Amino acid sequence: MGSRGFKRKGEHELAQLPEDKLIAYLASARTAGDVEASGTAVAILIYGLMDNVQRVALKVPREAVEEVSESVLLSVLRSEFAGSSVGEFRKWTGTIIQRRVADYHRDPKRDVRLVALPTEHLGDEEIWGDEPSVEFEGEAVDAERAVEQAYGDLNDKHQLVIDLYVFADLPAREAAEQAGVSEANVHKIAQRFRDHLDKLLKDDSDTQG
Amino acid sequence: MADAHTLLEQYISAHRGGEEADPAAWLDRLPDGGERAKLAALIDAYLSRAPMREWDPDAFRASGLAPFAERANLALYSEAGSWPAVLPQLREKARIKRSDLVARLASALGAQDKQAKVNGYYHEMETGLLPSDGVDDRVLDALGSILGQSAEALRSAGRAVGAGPQGAPPAAAFARTASDAQTEIEASLPKAAAEQEWDEVDQLFRGG
């Protein structure tokens, strides 16, 4: 039974919702003051995001992973996501992770869970971008940028091949069928992506050296 | 020694196979340097694309995430911003027992003889029942000093989120969703501070 016009969903039904719909449901539950309903949505969302949030472990020292991960999840829950697709939600979550990691590196002694994002209620990346922050610089960020560039330099079809074959770990034949290319091409595209990435990082290293 | 691309394949295979796949542990397989940074970036790209974990209530409980999820949910409604989610964690990080923290807080506020009342108010802070606007800077200075954080940061974390629930704050719902441990603490507390005579402790926690 819902409250104030809010229609509660069952746990099973909630578990089938994509991220953007789940967080929209959470916002509705909160507006209606339905603590129990939002609690179920929060649990499903937090559990569902754990793989994505594990990225934090790649960017901060081991002893700070829990603190920064919790700050990311709190920001995701407290912010108002304005998008309407899983892709936008992923991008928005990625921005929050970057911001929280930057907040940590700006002042590791301060508990990052206490750092309020001035635009915490906004999901617009341009507005996020206006906030002062210290980027987590160094080899790690250079490598992230190189991966983005190597991927971004591919056309849509080749990006799909990388998503399916490299990142989703599908067999080459299945990736080929889904992307509409030959199996041999899947291998070639993946190798070109790896070679391009290696070259970008080598060039970057030569420039700095 | 394997290169970053090979280790990425192995990591993805382990992760998708449900094995323990701590990204940091996989990075430790390479020495510091460019190849390690490349592996970190590739794992990052993989995890950013990973689908939501399929809901599994048993695995969720076993993960230890449930208490945090409960506090995070309370923080969505509280008049004390993220205090319910953050204060217990800060206390744990500082390795201070709650009773010790309350004793030190009462002492710092010159209210040693009213420790029970300070305890009641601190409990309300941790459960999001005490509006942060009413808490005096002296309390946050003292608490920040105990927890190793600035009063300003505590104040900032205590700001409520916008677009909250319609109507009255669901205080009753807090009681419904409180964990067993919280309920036990609550039962052991003295009568609600508001029911007692207004004094300097009330002023510090509610009149700030």
C-alpha cells in the first residue's frame, strides 16, 4: 500500500528495474515519505552498484576505499538524477566517482563523507564541472584518458565490438554476430584497439620523458 | 610477467565467474609504472560498463552492506543531512566507543553531570532525529575535535537534502526501520530530552 499517491512496488519488481528507473522510484518514495519503500530501493541500488563503485579501489589507497565508496553511494542517493536512461545514469555515477576521488586526493586527512557537493542536487555534468576540484593526476589518469581516446577513436560498430568482446567477455563468434562483422574482424579490431592504446601511452611516456 | 591486456582478460574472467576479484589485488600483480596504470585504466573501463549486480538478498546481507544501506536511507529523510550515515562511521574510524565519545563530549561542553542528556542528544544526532540547525557550534567544535574533523565539515554534512518528503518528517518510520541494535540503545536511554526541564544542554543541542 502506498502513501500520498505513491504506488509501492514489490522487491522482485524493483529488482528488475534499470538503474535510472530505480533511482526515479526512490525519489518518488522519498517524496511520499515512504521510508520502507525507499529502504528496499536503496538496498537494491547499493548492492547493484557495487561493481561500478569498486572502481574507487583503483584510485585511492586501500585504507580509504570504504570511506570514498560510501561517499560515492551517499552522493548518488542524495543527488537528484535528471537523466532518463541507463547510459546517462552511468555517466552521472562516473562523474560522482571522479569528484569524490578528487575530493579525497585534495585533502586525504579530511573524511570525504563530510564533503558536501555544492550541486549535490544537480545531475548536470556542466554544473558539476564548475565545481572546484583537484583532479587525481599522474600515470593513472593519463592511462584512463588513453583508454577513452583509443575507444573514442573507433567508429560505433568497432566500439560495439570492443564492448562485447573485450569488456563483456563474449566469445568472438557471438560478438561478431551481434556487431554484424566477421569473427576474424573481431580479433583484428580488438588487436588494433590494444595496439592503439599501447601507442598512445608510449607517446605520452616519451613526451613526458 | 603477464602484460596488462592479458591480466585484464584474467580479471574479467574471474569477476564474471563470481570469484573474489578485488581490483587492487589484481593491480598488485604488476610493479608500479606504466603497465600497472594501463591495467588500472582497463579494469576501470570494464567496471564502468559492468551491469548492475543482480539482486540477491542473501548475498546483500552477507556483504555487510545492510547497516550502511539502512543509515543511508535514514539520511534521505533526516533533518540532519548525512549525519545518520556518517557519524557512526566517523566514530568507528576514530575507534572510539560511543559511551567514551559521549563522556568526552559532555566533558568538553562542561556538562559532565548531564551525561545522560548529552547521550540522548548524541543518539538523536546519529539517528537523524535532531535538526542540525539547532546544534550549537560549540557542540560541533567539541565533536569535531574528538572525531578528528572540522566543525565546519560536520555542519556541512548535517545540511538536509532538498526535495524531501511531503508533510511531517516520518519520525515514526525511523523507529520502524531502526536496527535491533539501535532499538536496544534507544530503550536504554533516559526519557526524551524534550520531556525534561530545559537547560544549557538543551540550549546547546536545540537552541543553536
